[in-house]
Amino acid sequence: MILEALIGVTFVAALLVLLAPDAWAGRLAFVLSLLPFAGSLYLWSGFDAAGNALKGGDIAYATQVEWLEVGGRTVSWFVGLDGISLPLVVLTTFLVPLAIVSAWTPIDARQSQFYGLMLFMEANLLGVFTALDFFLWFVFWEAVLVPMYFLIGVWGGPRRKYAAIKFFVYTNAASLLMFIGFMSLTFALGDSVSSFALPEITGAIANGGLGEFFGIAGGQIALFAFLAMFLGFAVKVPIVPFHTWLPDAHVEAPTPVSVLLAGVLLKMGTYALLRFNFTMLPEQASALAVPIAAIAVISVIYGAMLALAQKDLKRIVAYSSVSSMGYVILGLIVFTEYGVGGATFQMVAHGLISGLMFMAVGVIYNATHTRMVGDMSGMADRMPIAVGILVAGAFGYMGLPLMAGFAGEFFIFVGSFAAPTLPYAPVFTALAMFGIVIVAGYLLSAMQSTLFGPFEIETDYDIGPAPFHDVAPLAVLLVAIIVLGVAPDIFFEMIRDAAVPVVEGVTVDG
Amino acid sequence: MDSALPNLAALLPVLLLAFTGLALLLVDTISPDARSNTSMAVVGAVGSLAALAASVWLVVAGSGEPITLLAEAIKVDTMALFFTAIFASVTALVVVAAHDYFHDHPSPAAFYSLVVFAATGMALLAAANSLAVVFVALEMVSLPSYVLVAYLKENRGSVEAGMKYFLVGALSSAIFLFGISLVYAATGSLLFADVAEGIGSLDGLAGVAGIGIVMIVGGVAFKTASVPFHFWAPEAYEGAPAPVSAFLSSASKAAGFVVAFRLFTEAFPVGASPAIDWVLAFGILAAVTMTLGNFAAAVQEEVKRMLAYSSIGHAGYVLIGVAALSQGSSGNGAVMGAAMAHLLVYGFMNTGAFLFVAMAERWGVGRTFEDYAGLAKRAPVASTAMAVFMFSLAGLPPFAGFFSKYFLFMGAIDNGFLWLAAVGAVNSVISLYYYSRVVKALFIDDPASSSALDAIDVRPTGLYAAVVFAAVATVLLLPGFGPVIETAEAAASALF
């Protein structure tokens, strides 16, 4: 019942904030958002899952209540946690209060609606990471889009309408494709499953339950389902060439929304890829290992090159997210303990680091009202603390040891070097590693021209140190990044425990 | 049903509606010169809620066995009660909303009794077991409807719409009646069960019966606003007062479908006569109706007209419930039940959407998408409700419209009609475009001028209550979809 309480409390908090007056909606939202965070810490402290929830492991805090029946299969309220979902739940509840605080300065209109939608989105995100029934999961998954659409469309920058609609259309079309893919799987499973519970479906597929449907053989349906779901999730992640909505959405979205978009929403895509494509259909995944690894490496390199060409600080961070997500895909496709575990760890690490970067850029923008690299220089002079943290975060992005990003990327590379199913694994790994060099290149050059050198900016605004409530979330995030980098085991232990069953049984093809 | 109640008690919802209509006339005569808007609305709402409660209670407490009355001319079963619940809910919403909509109308009283009498006709239609009762009940629905469409008699658009509706309606009634007479000629009975028996042994009269059935299909298409008798719908829905549009496009459409569901399972069951294969005809009608409705809706500039075409599109979805039947298949009940559940959800989301339009008309903000720009700044609650209706009509997952469409398409696939489900799914995607235009206008676009929002100077309580209630129902029907779909499937399965 604790998971239900967690989601329920967040919903109620969203309603309360919606009804609160604008004057103190932000403060109220922050206080209320600490409740789910406390709840997730409590969940962590009593966490006792073992193995992977989809592969018959022990699920922590599981509840399963029948909801309705369709075509002889039951749909149920089925939630629970394992080593893969708990870190993401903690990440979500940790980032939301910080994002809310970072909204205090920039958001000055219709506050109660803004904070209400943020909390509403958090509740649905928690649902996405905890649901273990396909329908329940899908309802939460789609329900995340609605508040995001409004958050970009109402509070965004000058081209917010275009960005909001592009986001909505891209992700909805992707959801439909993914939905069709999954449904074709359930049709092919026929009578071998009696519910839409993900563990049962995973088990049935593993036991060869896929049969013929409309005259198409089960293997072909599985391949079709894999491709449809992969494309659907690829938009969300996003993977090149389905990434074009992301920079628009990020640039137009207000800072706190960017933080959640990069920090948590992108992880929905990689989380779903891991759960559906790589856990349910490992055979199809390993058969397609080379093209997927190629796409992953292209995402890493191409995303980094795009970032290199940008002048807008937010676009730089946005494109570098595309690059970082490429590492996650590479980690997933290699099917090794460290690859899959590292990819999951990288989801959390990247959530923290990209959140920090967007927030820091937002703090500078609050003061200067510009994000263009050429427009300013020497910001370190006037905003020493904020800039200091931004530099530290950038080093985290480049993979400085003892920070979370290093741990994640290191695990992924260790795993991918020794990949059993992926031919030429060392080549792919080496190419992907080259991405780090480009990351260092563009981050260092962007920082050098904006942050250091003589202070210079043409503006009517008075630029001084950022207010405490702008800097405090940055500091908290930096501490979290360092803690996770020094002691990755606080999450990696449980992640590895849940990743091993995914990897087991995947053997070299032919 | 082994209980102390007489069998006549099964007609309780219908009788409650009829008595409410009479009570409304009585209230109006107490002081005929005073504008008794509030008391009329209260009586109408209480009466229709009582009918709703009665039909729900009969479903829950009843044994599920049908009760036949009046020499089998009337059969009250779960399907009849299910549809009566839809009619009563829509009536209650419309009556409450009308209180504010007709706030300055010189004589609002007749409106309430006409709506409730039309609802009585619908409830009777749902329980009809004979072609004669079907025709009489259908006229009981149609005649008040014509008047309601033309209710704003000073308004040219309203009168014109009423006239068009009446002319097409009269024609289709004639065709329907002629179809009934041909079926009677061929089978020698008006009772559904006897007709079904007669259809199985037609000696050289297959042609007569076939033409009769085609004509009856035409009558059903008119009532449900399906192709090829859909022309009246955009005109009538646009010209009519918005609460009437809500009533017609939700309740009246459902009434047309209950006739179709009954006739084509009990009177002309699938495959009863090899000469008359209406399944394919309905399949084509369904595909054409949803495609035409959606494409036409996508190019509209006025919100109300867009909703009118979207309502044609939804008629196409529900037609799948008749089109995706196959002889002896165990999935027939599932697909028809899903169509019924979709009508119930549609009753809330579509009524709510039209009532939001009613609210906009009450404010006088204009009719086009541009006129709706930025309304959320001044009226956030109502706009949120409208966003819920739009997303639910489009079939987005967090709302009930997702489940009802999903069950419908899955039912069609399970019954071997993959192509119908595919057409429906493609149309659903198209519909997201024009539904989200409304949401974009309300929340994201800026008002055309700074004074554009000044029109919003009142908070009509009744309209707000109706719109918010419909939105809450649209959301809550998602978690609560289990009992709805189970009842609907049980009701539909009983017919096969």
C-alpha cells in the first residue's frame, strides 16, 4: 500500500497546489513535494526485492488488484519495485522539489497552475516507473504527456506553440506505434497468458508462447513488435534520427521543465526499452545487435557534433543529452551485467547531471536574459558560486572520475568491451568513447567564452550574484552527483541484482 | 424475477420520465405568466436522476432475465436499462445546463417538458420488442426534437436548422415505416422473435424483406447521423441551441443505436437469411461514416460545427458494434457491449463538450477557434473540463474514451474484423489533430484582443455544474470502467 500512498499523496498535493493562491503556490508545492521524496527514501530503506521484476524476481511493495477484463485477459492495478525501478523513483522524487525551487525566480504567471501541473506530472512519472501491468503503465505513460504539453505550451519561450505541438505529435505518434507493437505481441500469445501483467507476458514469451496470428508466424510478429516498440521508444529517448523534437522542446521550455524533461522524461524511453524490448524480446534484440549498436554510436557522435555547432547554451546541453542517451542504448544492447547495469546507472547519473546543467544555465539566464555564447563573457566575475557549480557539473558531464557520470560511463564501457552477442564490440566501444572527447571540446570552449575572461555583456539588467534559492538546488545536485560518483554501489548493487536476470540466457547467435 | 414487485415495475424508469414530463407541464400551469426557469430545471433534473437511479437499481438488483409486457410488445432487459441510464444521465446534464442557457428566454418552460418527453420516447425505444413500438417510440423522440432544434424562434439559424431537420426526418420516418411494412408483408409479424423466425423461411419473398431491411437501415442511419443520411446533422447541431445539440448528438444518437442493436440481433440475426447479408453493408457504412466525419471535422473553423462532424465520426465507431458481427462467433457480445460502453462514455464527454459550447454562447465570445483563444486565462475550470472532453474524445489514455475505443477495436479484431479496427485507429489519430486545436486555442493561444475576454462576465452555476460533473464522470469512468463494460457485455451477449 505504500506505493499507492506515494502516488496518491502526489496527486492530492497537485490538487492542493492547483487550488492555492499564486502568491505562495511555489512554497507550498516545494513543501508538499518533500513528502513523496521522504516516501521514496522510506521505500529505499525497506527495499527487499531480489532479481528482476519481469523475470520472476521478488518484487518489493507489490500490490495486484483486478481492474477489469478484456478479451479473456485481466487488467489489474499492479505496481511494485525492483532494482531497476527504485533508483528511478528516487531520482524522480529527488529532482522534482529541486526543479520546483528553481522555478521560483523565472515563473511569474499563473503559478498555482504551473506547480500543480509539475506535481501532477510527478505523480504520473512515479506511476510509469512502478506499474507492472501493461495497461496501467500505458495510462501513466500517456498521462505524462498532457501536463508536459501545457508546461511547454503555456510557460515556454517565444516559439512555445510550435515546440509544444511538435512534442505532442511526435510522442503521441510514437506511443501509438509502440501500442500496436505490444498489442500484436499479446495477440500472438493467444491463450498462453491470462492477463496484461508484464511478468506473466515476459515469462510466456520466454517459454515460446508466441503463436500464429492472422497467418503470420510468431517469430515474425515478435520481430515486428520489437521494431514497432523500438521506434516508439526511440522517439522518447531520443535516438538519432528521431531527436528533432528535443532541442525545440528544451529551448522553449522554462528551466524547471527542461530539468524534468532531460532528467526524468527521457529516462522513460530508456526504461521502457530495457523493460519491453530488451527484457521481453532478448532474442530479437541480439539478432539486431549490430544495427542497434550502430545507431547508439551514431547518436553519441552525431549528438555531440550537433552540440559542438550550437550557440545557445540550452541547445548545447540538449544535444549533449542525445549523445548521453546513446551510451545508454549501447550499454543495453551489449547484454552484459555491466552493460545493462551501467546503462541503468547512467540513467540516474545523467538525470542528475543534465538537471544540474539546465538549472545552472537557467540561473545565468535569469540574470542576463540571454543564453547565446557570443553575447557574454566573464560571468564568473559576477556570479562566482553559480558558475563554479556549472563548471563542476560540466566536468561531471565529461566523465571526471569520482562523479556520477564517470561511474555510469565506465560501467557501460567495461560491459560493452566484453559483449558476447555483439560482433566488433571493442570497435563500437572505442568509437563511442571518442564521443567523450567531443563533449569535452564543446563544453570547455562554451565555458571559456561565456564564463571566463573579462566581464562583458550588453544588457540593461543589473547582474549580481544569484539569489540563495537559485543556487541551493544546484549545490544539492552537485553533492548528490559526487556522492553517487564516490559510492556508486548505493544504487549499483541493486541495479546489478536486477540486471543479471536480463542478461542470463542471452547467448551468441549462430 | 422472483420478487414482490409486479412486472410493471420494470417500466419504472420509463414511467418516471413520463411522469416528470407531465409534472413539468403541471408546474408550468401553476403560474403560466411567470418565468419559472429554476423550478422547471429542478423538477426536470430530479425526475431524470430518479429515472437514472431506478434503471441502475434494476440492473443491480434484477436477475438479468428479461421481462416482457403488453403481449411481448415491450421487453425490459439489461440492454434497455443500460441505454435508459445513458438517456437519463444526458437529460439531467442538459436540463441543469439549460437553466442558465435560457436565462433570458421569454418562455423557457416548454423546453424542459419537450426534452423529458423525448427522453421518455428514447427509454421506450430501448425496451421495444415489436416494430410497431419501435416506430411509435421513434416518433415520440423525433417530434419533440424538431421543436427543440427550432426553439430559438427569433434566431434564423435555429429555425432553418429545425426546418431542415424536420424535412429530412419526415422523409426518413416514411422510409422507415415503409420498410417495416415490407418486412411485415414478408414475415407476417411485427414481433422481433417472430420476424426472425419468418426471415429464416422466406418463400420467394427474400427480395421484399431485403428491401424492407435496407429501408430500415436507412431509418437507423438517419437517427444515428450516419452516412448516407447524415446531411442534416451538421446543420441541425450547429443551428440548434447548444444544449439541444448536446441532447441530440448524445442521447438521440444512442437511441438510434439501441434500435440498430436490437433489430439486427433479434429481428434480423446475422446469417438468418443467406439472401440478406447486411454485415458487409454496415461495415462499409461504418468505415465511410467515421472517415467522412473525421475528415470533415478537421477542416471546420467553428467549434460547434467541428463537434457536429466529430459526432458523425463517433457514429462510425459505434457502428462497428453492428458491423463486426459474425454468425455464431463468441465475440459478438464483446464487440457490441464495447459499442454500448462507448456510447455511455460518449454520452458524458460529448454532452460536456457541447455544454461548454453552450457556455461560450452564453458568454457571447464567438463561435470559431480563434474566438476561443485564451479562454483558459479567465475560465480555467471550464477550460480544463473542455480539455478533458477533447482528449477523451480523441481516445487519449488517461481518460475513459481510451478504454471504450480500445475495447471496441479489440472486439472487432477478435471477431476477425482487423480492417475495421485499422480504419478506426487511423481515424482516431486524425481526430487528435482537430480536438487538440480546441485545447491549443483555449490554453496556449493569446486572445485576439485585450478586451476579448471581457465577455466572460458571469459564472453560470448550472452550466458550470453540468460541465464539471460531465468531466469528473469522464475521468472516473476510466478506473470505473470494469462494471460498465461487464454490464454492457452481459447485456449484449444475452441477445445472441
